[in-house]
Amino acid sequence: MALFLTGSTGYIGGHIAARLLEGHDERLNVLVRAKDSSDASGKLWRALQLHMSAEAFAEALASRIFIFRGDLTDARFGLDDAEYRRLAETTDSVIHCAASLNRKSEKSCLNVNLRGTLEVVQLARRASAGNGLRRFSQVSTVAVCGERNREVVTEDASIDWNRSDYDPYARTKKFCEHMVRELLPDVQRTVFRPSIVLGDSRRPETTQFDMVRAFVFLGRLPLLPFRPGDRIDVVPVDYVADAVVALHQKPRPEHEIYHLSSGTGSETFRELTDALSRAAGKMAPLYWPGLEAPAGGLITRLARSRNGIGRGASLLKVFWPYLTWNTVFDNTRVVVEMGRAPAAFSSYCHPLFRFSVEQRFSYPYRDWSGPWPAAQNAPARSIGGGGRR
């Protein structure tokens, strides 16, 4: 039997796949958008080379990874009857990590997040009706809490259907949680809600740069339009992946919903900029909270530019509500069960930013040399998309 992981070629999904391959023995069923088997193996190698050697990847590909080439948003992922049956009959648990993070595109969020989650739930229902399903884990987001201001939010108080949402991503992920709960009432479920996932506390290398680019853009400003005492809830991806894998594999987690966040331990803007300034050996920025509203308008205008400043401003515009809401997410549940809290962002942010700038916000991927090892690929007739997160 195998664990079905969606989003394995994405940032968080790649970390989860690596944890499963390193610390557990079960096989992985993964869904990958690809034109052929070589393309599928190549995309998975790009996602996992941050975590393992070529030799380790080749061994896993040949013995433990089953690749299904399909589209998350197609009916039955675009797989033929035999492939879909094989996927359902060999799956005994699911970690659904794939998602569209495109906060500016309602179409993308509707297609990938809602239609995609529905297809994963249908697969889970079929697997449950056949051999039984041990657990269904949904990787969601703290953004399901909707518009907030200066709050500490607990898991059970997050979703309020009368509250407005900041963007289509938050809105669709909120409904995805509802869909999983309503359509899988008899399956053991776990919902994981990461806060802002930024960097790996163990190393500076990353393959995800959007939020990093926005922070670097801010870090170059001599004057910041924030309240210096406001907290920002940032969590490293290694803690997120560790928690998802550990609690998914745990026979009886204590709770159904977990905030994967820094909680009340979240650092303030002042603490972060002071740490960065010390590490870089430069003067800390000044703060002028009264400029928050005008700055939002300026960022909107700069985002229309087609240069480096415009790109940074465009990313910042997307994340602006989550930088100014001064809201953190109680993480007591996960800290108690994991036995440790996540690393403070200030302890690893400077190496992360330095690596990103030096690499021009692009990871130096290594091409595969020679033929691919004989992989456990399920033959597919369609070209589609698996992981996006």
C-alpha cells in the first residue's frame, strides 16, 4: 500500500515528500503534470534535489515512488480506468498539499483548489470504500480566518462564514476545508494551516522566492510604513513538513486542526529589522506607521511598472494585507505534540535573503545526467498538472 501525496513537485510538497522518503518505509503515489515519463521524473528531481543526492533519488524512484501522470483538475485526474483503479486500490492514506497560491486569479484558485480538492476527495472516498483509508490530511492555510486585525486566533475560532476574505486563495481554501469535512465524514481527518512559510531554518537554500523577494524589497527601504511593535507570523518550511508528516503518521493525533505557525512567539517588525541590520552591519530602518495607507497606494502604482521595482511591488501588493493585520495564530496544539516550537525567523532570515539575492532569486538546479532509472511509473495517456504548491 502507498501514501498518495499531491503537490510533490511544489515547495512544501517537496519537503513533505523528502521527509516521508527519509523517515518512513511506505511507498508514495504521486501525481505529476508531465508529457511523458522522463518529463515526470525530471520535475520530481527538480523538487527533491534540494533534499537528497542523485543516488538517493534514483533509488527512491526505482523502488518507492509510483508516478501517475495526470491533471489535478480533470475528472479522475485524466487517468484511464486501469490507472485510476490502481491508484485507488493502492492508496491507504492521503496528504493533499497541491494548491494554487495565485491570490490574484480567482479562476486559478477555483479550478485548482476547489475542483482539484473535489477530485482528491472522490479518490479518497473510493479508496475508503475499497480497502479503507487510514487518514486524509489537508494542507490548508491560516488565511481561512478572513479579515482580521490585532488578534490571536485559535484553530476552532478561525473560520467565520460571515467574515470577508482578502483574496480568492483564502476564500477557496476555506471552502476546501468544508468540503473535506462534509464529504469524508467517516474518515480520520487532519487539517494543517501554515502561516507565512518562509525559508528553511537549517540552511539558506530555497526554491521558493516570491515572499522572499517581497521581504527583500521591504528590507531595502530606509523608512517602513508599519507599526514597529506589530507581529508577523512566519514559520520555516522544515517545521511545517516535520509537523505534517509526524501528525499524519501518528495513529491518534490529539486534534483535527493544527496551526503550523509561530503563534504568540511571532516576532515584531522591530525585532526582525534589528536582527537583519546587525547581521548586515547597516543602520536599522525608521518606522512611520502613518504612511501605511499611502504606502499601499504607492505599491499599487509601482506594481504596474515592468521593471525590477515593479515586480517587487507587485508581489508586495499581494501580501500586503497579511503584513499589516498584526494577527498571529495560536500554535499551542502543534508545539505540545511536536515537543518543540519553530525556529525564530530572525535566526535564519539573513542567510536566506543573502542566498536569494546572490542567486538572483533563482535556484541553481542540476540537470540529470544519463538515462533515468527504471521508475515505478504508471502509464498515462493524458498530459496534465499535479502539484502547484
